[in-house]
Amino acid sequence: MTNSQTNVSLIEQLPTLVPDRLEEAREHFCDDFVWHYINPELPQIQGDYDGLEGLKTFFTKLGELTHNTFNVQIKQAHTVGHEFVMVHACPRMIIDDYAFETDAVVVWRMVDRRFQEAWDIPGLNSLRPQ
């Protein structure tokens, strides 16, 4: 398996670990990993989260906001060069009694087959009621 294929494979395994089993993937995260969540519609959770602990904190906050209804499916993942993997994800959740899904793009930067940084950008104009 090439590095690019390995990177995509690692990312495709993550949805089964979110939110409660992320610890199982610790070896795949760099110590200085940063998760950037970019969503001005949810300023209470928008921002940067440092390390695997920070990522867990993000999903804890998201769980509180969605009453633990959040789940995500990866629609497509492909490499961009040797360093990046771009993911089209489809998150689903309920916020304020509104059940919806949307599209999201998550760009992962990989270093030595480990997660170094990720930018999570959910669609703000593509909400679909569920």
C-alpha cells in the first residue's frame, strides 16, 4: 500500500471512532496536532483545538450542542500530493429540534502517516432537513 493509500485508509476509519473511541487512534496523531473548526454559524464551538485531547473536547462540545445526535459519513476521500487528504463528509445531527445533514470538506495534513492538522469546513448553505 502506498503512503497516499495508507493516509486515505487511516482517515476512512475515523468515523467509527468518533466521538467516544478516538483514543484508539492516538498513535496516528502527532503530539502537536491541531483541529481547525471553521463555522461562523456555531461560534460557541468554532476555533482551534490542540492535540488529540483538543479533538476530544471538540466532539464533547458538539455532542452537548446536538444532544449526542452527531454522526458523519465519508462520501469521498482522495489525496492531494503526498501531504494532504481531502474528504467530502456528510455530517448529520439535530440542533434546536432541527434534524439535518450537510456537506463538509475536511482537509487533513499528514506527516509520516500521522495526522498533523485538519481544517473542518461545513457547508452553511447546503443544509438538508432529515
